[in-house]
Amino acid sequence: MAVKAANLLEKTPEQSDGALHWKLLTGRNAMLKISVYGICDEDGWHIINYLRTLTEA
């Protein structure tokens, strides 16, 4: 059964960069850790930086 994705524009502003990075690295609930998709630690930080640009708009 598919899981509905969270609205990241609502969820990310209240969380620190470190908290988001930890969730990307370890996974959470139905979300797999980023290494499963071949995404490295450094790219995880790039993803967070990109999400921050979306919340600034």
C-alpha cells in the first residue's frame, strides 16, 4: 500500500538542518534511508539546502 508523502514545505521550517539530515541518513517510518537510493551523506546536505530555498519563497 502506498504511503502519502508529507508536505515538506510545511514540515521543514520548524526542524533544524541536523534533524533533517539525521532523518535522511537513518530513515523514518515508511521513508527509507537515503543510502538505499545511492545518495551519499554530502548530497543529503545538498537536499536540505534545496529544501530551505523552497521554504524561503
